[in-house]
Amino acid sequence: MDYAFAWKNLERWSMPNDDIDPRSVRKALRDIFTMEDEPSASDEELRLFSAVYAIMTRRNWKWLAISQIAYPHGSLVDGCPTNASLKSRIGLSVAAYRDTKPPLEVIEAMQVRRWFLDLVSMCVPASERDRYPHLLNLVDSHAVNTDRPPSLTSSGVDCGAWCLANYFSHGMQMERSTAAVAHPVKPEMAIEEVRAAHEKAIEKIRDAIDTHSWRFRIQDAPASQDSLFSRILVHAAVNRHCLETWAYEKRLIEVTPILQQIFDEVGQVVKGSLDAAVSDVSTNGYVDYPTLARRTLPRSFASRNRALTNGVIERIGNQVDIVLASAYDDMFENEDQLNEFLVLNPDRARALLWIIFTWYYQNEKNEENKAMILNEDPRINKVKRPVISTRSKVITASQDISTLRRMVMTSVFSKQWERPDPDRLAMHARFNSDVRRLARSSLERSFKGASLAQLDAFAWGLDRRRFIELMKQAAVGTVIDTVAT
């Protein structure tokens, strides 16, 4: 393969005296490909990638760690990767949720990611572009013949690939619904019965994923011999999606113990359904939610003794409204089950959120275990932030709202309304993690290491109309209409 075109493309950024340790370059490739050994590549491809590595290192020496491009093999062995983050989903512009209108601030991690993908795409051979434009366009801004630079308000040039990976992952997780119908969990079931139902459901989901036609399309198609750079683009896109699903798992792990504490306290007061507790504080259809919180969380109020002032009541009410409104947000359109609950059962959702947010407020200053959530706002350097306090602003950033949605989702679908029980809640959270882990594992096995020809076989097996909708949603470009049809 003659890469003279690639050297010419990179020469404006390359420097003659770039001195990069070859071991660092080889390790970077292993981490991108999630392999213990080096991926196959020609000598010239290795030299060319070394030049890309040098350009990126001069831009930001931490580029590989912050851009969600690498997915080291050790991550699959040791558990949750340290670089798993949801901040990339916010996009490059963070000015949208500011009261003022300063110049756009750019998230460095996503700028670095986009810069790397742009450089790599400059090294993709024309023969691969000509044969697989509908695939490379998902991860490559240069597949579209334009001089316009990537938009600063996009979430990265590989957003189309992200949407396709998410479509696959969501399809795998949808098997949960079928399994749940076959092995339902009911409020009156004992803990051991719940555990047995979850185990049977997981086995059914695993079998469905292992025998899914999507996987066989990739597995049965003959592999093509692709350039190192096309393979890097594919791996980088899959890595980003896998790391984000890991980040969701981190979030679930983070909030589950808090929710257990909340519903352990509620369960000490409420024996059975929360219906009676809500009825006791209702008059002519009006529910006194602050009183509901006081009656269901007596321990927190007694030990913390923080008054629900008018300002705090307004703050909690506003935050509840924002979570309920998220059911109509395009960001969460894949979470059909929770969205349907929020729309059809707003009173129940509001009551649960009032209990949860009030508990967070009462325990926010608990020195032993401060009630906070992981921060997803890239402008804030703090690892955690309060949910409700006398000074904090209402949470509006989509990723932090996602954390709040996880709270109500876990509470609702672990049947805490029907029967507050911290053990059942933890069991449900573990079941959700297992389902997500199965979907992620299937994505890794099916897409990482798949050649362009195999991914082509997968793409052509999709519903064409749905494929085009996904690409439009990802704002890949009008060229996709022609390519996909």
C-alpha cells in the first residue's frame, strides 16, 4: 500500500525532530485495539501512526487517556475502566446551559478526540473510501467532500458510528422485555423467588443474544484485509460506546447504596404500598409532598433537623419538574419504559422524587457519608456535586439529569412503590447491570475486530429506513441519504 498521500496530508502538522518512544506507540495501538499483543500492521503504517501519535502528543500529552479512544485489555479483566465517562455525550459546546452568552467553550477531551480521528482519517486509502463510504462516513468527517471544518457544536465526528452501536446495544437489551414476560417479578414474591426469576431471565437473555441474527451476519461474512487506519476508526467508535456503558454502570453502582438507605428508612414507616401514605397527605386531589417526605423520612428529619424552607421546597419542586419533563427529551428517547411511566404516572413519579430529593437534602451535610452524585459537568473540576442544597442551582445538564432518572427508574422497577425493600432494590440494580454487561460484551465480540466487509454485511442487514433515521439523528450529513439508499 502506497501511503504517499497520507504523508502529504500530515506534513503541515508534522515536525522533523519528533522523538517518540516506539514502546509508547505500540502500547497505544494495543490499548486502542484492546489486545495484549500488537495488531497487524505494515512497517509504513507503524511509521505513519507514530507520526500521528507525535502530533497528538504535542497537542495534549494526555490525549489518549482523556479522549475515550483507548480501551485497554486490562479493562476487560479488572472491571470498570478508570477512563469510563459520560462527559463526551454532552457535546463540544457547554454554553447551552449558561445564563449568559459567552464565547463557546470547547471540551478539550472531545476536541482532542475529533482531532485524532481527523488525522487518522487522512490516512485511510481511497480504495476503502470508494468501497465502504456508508461505513467510513459514520466515523470519518473527511468521507464528505467538503472544506468545511467539523462543527464545534457536534459531539464528535464518530457520532454516526455511536448511534449505530447504540442501536445494536439497545436491540440486545430489548431482549430483557421478552425475558421479563417469561419470568415476571411480583411485589409479593420472596427474595429467593426474585433471585430465581432474575437468574432465569438472564439465561434467556444470554441465549437470545448469542443466537441473534445480527451477530451471525458479521461472523459468517468473509473478512477483508483493511488498513490499520480504517481499523483504528472502527475500534475508536466501539471503544467510546463501551466506555460510556461502563460509565452508566458506575453511576448505577454509585446511587444504589443511597437508594437502599432511602427505602430502608421508608420501609420502617410504610408497611406495604405507598398509596396509603400519599392518600393521608392528600386533600381534594392536592398532595402535600413536603409532608409526605417528613412522614416517610422521620429518621433523617430527626437526626439532621434541616428545615424545609420555602426556598428549598421550591428548589425540590423545580428539580422534580425537570426530571418529569425529561420524558420528552430526545436525549432519552431510547428509555421507553421509564418515559412511559413518567408520562402515565406523574403523581407516583413526583412522590418518589420528592422522597428521594428530600433525603438528599437532609443528608447533604452528613460528614460520615455526604449525599452527593458524580459530577458530569466538564466545566466543574469537583468529582461530586450535591443534588439539593440551599445554594446549588437546579440540575439541567443532560448527563446529571440521567443520574436522577436512574434513581427513579431503579425505584420504580424494583417495585419500591408497592413494597419498599432495600434488598429487592439492590437485586434489581444488579440484574440491570448484568443485562447491560451482556449487551456490551456482545458489542465487543461482534464489532471489535470485525473487518469492513463484515461490518458491511451487518449494515446491509438493517432496516434501511431505520438506518437513515439513525444517521440523520447523528447529523452525519446529507450524503448519507444517497449512500444508504
